[in-house]
Amino acid sequence: MKVNQSNRLKYRLLTPADSHLLFKLDQDPKVMQFINGGKVTSQEDIDTIFIPRLNQFTNAEKGWGLWGCFLTDNNEFIGWILVRPMDFFTEQRDDSNLEIGWRFMQSSWGRGYATEAAMQIAGALTEHHCANKLTAIALEDNSGSINIMKKIGLEYVTTTVHSDPLGSAEVVVYEKSLIT
């Protein structure tokens, strides 16, 4: 799947060679606040946990992976959009329901980049008939992510405990149908 450039951003799937970008993004406690309480990620964890996970769910043809978001004017990396089957690392994996998520550099917050990128990638997933549903999860007090969910057309479904091999948390679930 290809994601076309949007107004201010261009996109490409991240690979293990981009581990330095993942590391740089995860060094800001504010960026990590709603991920793990603000703990920065070590390069060792990037290399031994996150890169192997990325390799497991990346599928360029289906549009799954971490879509790196880069400013068009200077190619600066500002964050990523996650696309993978919902509950990928559990026995409830659902390839017809894609999880979308995002993580952006604090310096890019408040400028609409995450919304622009999420809309562009969600549009490409819809256009390419990649799944039946798009779902996003967030901690209940993560108003920034919830606002993006609403802006890209997702609607609140439930509050539940989301489990992953890396941990569990109570989250709000937003989703929308991709069937047109």
C-alpha cells in the first residue's frame, strides 16, 4: 500500500534501520506520559523488544507497520502512525479490524500534524480496502489522542481493559467502519 504525501507531510514505512528515530522519539517523558507513565525507552529495549515487534506486524502490501511522518520541506522525522491488526499480539488478533495509533515529537504538538497524518493513512486504508474497521485506544485522560480519534471520524464504543504482552491498561476504545 502506498500513502501519498499530504499537505505538509510525507510518509514511509519504518524499518529496523530506523531504530535511532524510534529511540529519539521515546526520549521525551512527555511523549511517553500516556504510554508508560513517562519512562523513556532505552536503545536496548528498542533493539530487543520494539524492533522484533515491528518486524512481526509490518506488511507493506497490507499497509501494516509504523508509518514514519516526515516534514516535506526538510525531511525532519516528527513521529509515526501505527497500523496493525487489533489485538495483534494476542489470541484475539483480528485482521479485519485495524488498530491505528500515533506518537509524535512534542515539538510538533498543537500543529495538526498527527491529525493530518492519521487522516491521510486512514484514507489510504479505506481506499485500498485493507480492513472492515479502524480502531484506536487511549488512556481515558489522554485528551490529545482522543481529540485526534474524533477528528478522523472514530466514535466512542467502550471503556475496557486492553491487554498486550507488554502490559494491560484500562482504555477507551473508538472505532469506525471502513466499509463504504
